[in-house]
Amino acid sequence: MDRTQEITNKINQIIEVQAVTKRYAHHLAIDDVSFSVARGTIFGLLGPNGAGKTTLIRMINQITAPDDGTILFDGRPIQKEDVERIGYLPEERGLYKKMKVGEQALYLAQLKGISKQTALERLVYWFRKFEIEGWWDKKVEELSKGMQQKVQFITTIVHQPDFLILDEPFSGFDPINTNIIKTEILRLKEEGTTIILSTHNMESVEEICDDIVLINKAKKVLEGNLHDIKQQFKEHLFEVTIDAGEELLPQLQDNELFTLKESHLSPSGLMLIFQLNEGVSGNTLLNSLIPLGTIVSFKEILPSMNSIFIKQVNATK
């Protein structure tokens, strides 16, 4: 990488975690972890329970500090005043159960440095957008977990932060409300907000994340662009449907190009899964199958983030 590219990359990074280590008594919570988060992206912070994700989030939020290493925000060591530019949705929600929803949302918004009038205008907008105007004078304890989640999400973004940390933001939501929150997260990204998403929901990671880091047992075990990682772990599997019956199967055995891993009849024809031998391309497979019948569908099977997650975590046990 030349010097110009290196400088450009640094300018494009809003968060840089540099060789960070954190210890609690005799427990090593984070062990020499480094990663960076590019501006205007959704970055997945992944790992099993106890891996160290919450410790990293607490350090970025300045709730605690690294024992070793540095965290940079906008190219300089993170400072207390940067908190006003950060929105944080913790996994353990922090709404006061006895307070009224609107009163509490207004209070929390002002804590982030915006005026009461501006906070009220923005909250009215968000309550209308989420169709929850009727909750304004209800106590938090009267709301379902999903309803409380919506209020908490609003209070996290109402001050329009440059940088968001969302820890399990879909917890407690049904599929419809999960989709509403995903849509808002993607919209925030389009408007330039950078987002760290910590979740165990690998389907959501695949849908909305650009880059990820995977932490296990306090160490970084995987980092990179989501698409590149899926390419890295692919097993050269292809799913093909041919307009034919099972009489075709004997012709697909003992082939020097591939191994037939699976087959079954479907309404569209004979569905086949092949694993290609080393050096064989998808085009070569397709050309070898065309003489056998009409190809109804042809696609490469890439590994899911769920399978990659499990594989990498098991490899570092």
C-alpha cells in the first residue's frame, strides 16, 4: 500500500482500535485486538457470549479504558466530549419503568446536548413515524418489551449522532418490527451515519453489514469485508436444476470435474448439488451439464455467516 492510499484509508476510518488489551482482576477480557471502522458503513461486531464484545463497546463509549493500546475517534485519541457524537443502544435496556414515555424520551434527548424545543420536535417526528403517538403519556412499565425497544431506539438516535453502537437492536421484536428497524438503520447509513452492530442474528448481519470483526476468547479471529469473507470460506459448491429425471444420475457419478453431493426431484426438475474439484470453474461445470438437458437454474452456494461463525469459533476453542 502506498503512502497516499494509507492516508486516504485513515481519513475514511472513524474508529480505530489499536492493539487494545483489557484485564479485570485475573480475567483477560480483550487481548491485543485491532480493527477499524470505515465511515458510512455498518460494521458487525460478532462473537459468542463472553467473547469480549461488551468490553470493547464499553471502551469505545469511554465507560472504561484500555489497559494497553489506543482507541482513535476521527484520527485522534477518543475524548469525553466525543460522547455527544455517539449514540449507544445497550443490550440491557435502561428506561425508567415508572416514568412516562414522552417525559423520559425528552429528558434523555436533552442529556445529549440538544435543546428542549429541538428534542420535542424530533421526538414528535419519530413517534409519528413509528405510529406510537398514543404512548407519550403511558408509563414505560405499561409497554411490551417490543414497544420499549422502539422507544429506546428513538432515544438513541434523536440527537442525530455521527456514530451509532447498536447492541442486539432486534431483541424483543417480531419480524415486522425487526424489518422496520432494519429499514431505519439502512436509511441512517445512507445519510452518512456509521454504525457498529453487535448481534447474534447472523441473518441480519448478512442483510445489512458491510464489514465484520469476529472476537472469540478475547482475541480477534476474523476481520474483513463480508463479501470477501464469504468468498474466502466458500467450498466450491453449486446448485443446479436440470429438466430431467433420476435416470440422469448414473452419468454424474465418478466424474473428474466434480463430486455429486446431493440430489432430489423438485417441481422444476432434478435438483443437484456439486462440489467442484480443485481448479474447475463454474463455467466448466455448466458446459459439461448442458448436453444432458435444459438447465433450469444454476447458482454457486456461498457459506452463510452463521456457518462461518460456528466454524471459526469452534476452531479457536
